[in-house]
Amino acid sequence: MLSSTSDVERGFGVEALRLILRYAHLIGFALLLGAAVMQYLSGKVRINPAMVWGAVIQVVTGVALSAPLRGGGDDEPSPVKLGVKLLVAVLIFIMVFVPRKRDVVNSGHFLAIIGMTLLNAAIATFWR
Ligand code: HEM
């Protein structure tokens, strides 16, 4: 319950922080997916720096968004959902980071990165 002006101000501040983190999370998603799809369509199947940045941004902003930023009540996302997303995102990070200097990677490996990115976006959207 908001009981004083400072509580109200803290509430607005936390909500602003959540929105900024969500904005950064969506930019990370755009980078990771956009860079991966463009790279695949270019015909040269390798990891590019925008994919690595996107994968890092997703883990960092995702973990930050998992803090109780919605007042700690029933609005908070399920911890199981967050755990699954974290697992998938860490796997994506490892899969882009380890072979990032290789001239070419296996196209199955590359498509799995795209698939897992789409999977995490689907979990974010449909797992309520
Ligand atoms: C490749 C990795 C990831 C992708 C593609 C992804 C994608 C998304 C998308 C599309 C949204 C919806 C944003 C909206 O509805 O405005 C979202 C929200 C969210 N994601 Fe992720 N995510 C990823 C990783 C993570 C990780 C690792 C975590 C935490 C463990 C996480 C936690 C969250 C949370 C808490 C929200 C809700 C934000 C809010 O509305 O308050 N995400 N994610």
C-alpha cells in the first residue's frame, strides 16, 4: 500500500525503471533476431557481433526484469517461466559466444539459435 509521498515517488521510479528495462529488452531481442535472420539470408552462415550483443543484452536485461518490479504481488511473472527463459537465453549466449570467431558455423546450429530466440519470445508472450 502507498502510504506517503516518498512511497508514491518510489512507485513511479520503479515503474519507470521497469519500462526502461523492457525497452532495452525489446531492443536486445530486435538485435539478436534481426542480425541472425539477416546473416542467414546473406548466405554466409557465421555469428556476427550484433548477435553477440543481442544475446548479452537479453540475459542482462532479462535478469534485471526478474526483480520484483511490479509491487511483489500476483502481477509478478512466474518463477518457473523466468527460469526456463534464463536457461534458454544462457544456451543462446553460449551458442553465439563460443563460435563467434569462426568463419562459418553449422547451419543447424545457426537455425537453433534463431529457433530458441523465437521460443523465448513465445514464452514471454503466451506463458501467462
Ligand atoms: C533470447 C532471450 C530472450 C528473448 C527473445 C526475450 C523476449 C521477450 C519479449 C518479446 C518480451 C515481451 C516484452 C513485452 O511484452 O513488452 C519479454 C519480456 C520479459 N522477459 Fe524476456 N526474453 C529473453 C530473455 C529473458 C530472460 C533471460 C529473462 C529472465 C530470466 C527474461 C525475463 C523477462 C521478463 C520478466 C519480461 C516481462 C517484462 C515486463 O513486461 O515487465 N527474458 N521477453
